[in-house]
Amino acid sequence: MTMTTPLTPEIVSHEGNSMVLSMGPQHPSTHGVLQLMLEIEGETVAKIDAEIGYLHTGIEKSAENLFWSQAQTVIERMDYLAPESNALCYVLACEKLLGITGEIPERANQIRVLFGELTRLASHCVWLGTHAIDIGAITVFFHCFDLRENILDLQEAAGGARMHPNYMRIGGVNGDLPAGFLDKLDALIEKFPKLMRDLRGLLQANPIFQDRTIDVGILPAEEAVRWSVTGPALRASGIAYDVRKAFPYCGYDQYTFDVPTRTEGDAYARFLVRLDEMEESMRIVAQVRKRLDVPGPVMTSNPKVAAPPKETIALSMEALIHHFKIVSEGFRVPPGDVYHAVESPRGELGYYIVSDGGNRPYRVRTRPPSLYNLQALRGIAPGNFIADLVVMIGSLDPVFGEVDR
């Protein structure tokens, strides 16, 4: 989102009291990977230009040099606060290319929805905890990370890792939920309402927090659309667009939930929308939980993409060869291209994937909501104080692994 003519001391007019200030990339509130070049008049921002790329990892190109099933291991690291959202979007796109969307077992879709919403909750916990710290409130951080640890316990139990479990797979998920998982999930569902009351009590009516966020970083609805903003930042401006409702996937149309919106479009409205979204995510989780008592397969039986059951490998030479080929060569995807989107914690996350018929993606292109949301800073920052920049950045909730890729 860099400007055609970047802000530098040489080209900025110094009429009046304007000057150029570099904020970041080492500033704590920019998470060490964002540089903001500001033209300021006193303490007021007149212009702003963001320099990105400090966390560039080449994830898209890395994915193009891996087998279809391997690529999601790097894709999960793009938005490292919501790895399951990235993986889900990618596998859904691959399944569409393979023509196996209708073959995914119902229980696999239920588990996908479950972890999609748990990931949203965990991501919003990081946003809320760090956003509060940026403004000066530390107690909220401990409450949020307590909840997040409970969610990561569930993710680790099912996928084997707390942060990047590689649990979503093309064709389903990697194994059924383990013994004891549902008891832990029940405990989380029971714990959540009181925790949310505590979080709201700490911040929602706090006069200092309100003074720092109300009427700060106002993003009108038409400007949000013009900047291609999605997710909570868009819904806080009054537009109820949510991919889960507009283009349902994994059976989201079978669950009852609302799309929270506000009309004020400021940092406080974005805060309220995300709090409401946390309530709605747990509402979906509770509905999924009621369906998980019914057992069933969690992976397609299509031999094109699914390895044979482990118990058959020692009994059948054909099964052993099949397993070896799937692991050592991957599988081939028919030529074509596809775009698929999901509602990540930050908005519409999409993947445009091209296959040339080989066992690796020919092209992987991301629509990263963090990048589109972040560029709105150029519209909302001017006229606000320098001290309010940390509030505006936090209210947009960008993840820079996704911005820079």
C-alpha cells in the first residue's frame, strides 16, 4: 500500500509546523514489522504512508514447490494467529479443483466448523489482550490468554501441535477427535460466559478505554468498501458482509448465528463487534458440540487423495504401495483454476489456486484481509493524534505474516 511518492524529509513541504516522523518498525505497537512514515503538524497526523515487507517469507512461492498436501504446512504460518482458517480455505479450494467437495464426510465438516470457530476465538483473544496492553490495561491480557490456552489445549489434543497442527487435510481432517476431547470442550463452553462478562466488565464501560477509542479512526461505510475492507472492521461500519452467510461452506448454513454490526465505524465500534463475534463463535461451537456424539468417518474414502487405513498396510501389498505413492509422490490435481474464500478472524481470506495437472500447485495467490484492512490507515489516520495510531492499528487487527507473505 506504499504511496507512489513516499513521504521523505526531502519532498515534504515544511510550510507551517509540519515535519516527517518515522514510527517503527521497532515500535512495540507495530509488532516490530511495520514502519509508518508520518507527516505531522504538531501532534496531529496530516499524512501517513505504510512501509511493509519486513516479514516477507515467500510463503506463496514455497507452496508452489511442495506437494498439494504439503503446501498447507507453510500456508498455516501465513496468519499465525489463525492457522486453521488458512488451512481450511486452502483445502476447500483444492477439493473444489479435485471435484470432491460433496464427498467430505459430515463429521469432518463439523470438526472443521468447530476448529474454525475455536481459532476465531483464540485469535480474538490475542487481539483483545494486546490491544488492551497497547492502551494501558494489562489485566485483560491474562484473562484472554487463559481462554486461549484452553483452546490451544484442544487444538493440541486433536492435531498434535498447539500452533500449527496441520489437522485440516484435503478430503477431511487428520483423525477423529481423541478420547477426553469432548469433556474438555464441555468445560470450555461452561467457562466461557463468565469469562466474557469479566472481559466486558473490565473494558466496555471503562471511561479511560472509551475516551481512547470512541470517535478515533472513523471509517465510513463507503470508504470501507472503497478500501476493500472486510471482517469486523467492515461490519463495524454498518455492512453485514460475512462469507459464512454470503457463501456458506462446511455446512455453516445449518447453524444459527448472527452477524454483529455497528454503525459508528470507530475503534470502539470495532472493539464491540469483535466482542459480539466471540459470543457468536461460542454459540456455533455449542451447536457443533451437540452433533459430535454421533460417530462417523472424518476422511473421504476416495483413493485419489486418501491414504489407505493404517491397519491395512501390513496386510495388503496394494495398500502398502498406495500409501508409499501418496507419501512420496503426492497426488495429481486436474488442470484448472479456482478461487475460494472463508471468513477468517480478520475478514475475507481467499485463495486463488491454479493447477497444471501436476502434483504441485502451479500458482497459489492469497487474498489477505490484513493487507486490505491495513491500507485503510491512509484514510482514517489523518486528523487524529500520533498517540491514537496505536489504537487504530490495534482496532484493525493486522497480522503481518499475512500482510507480507
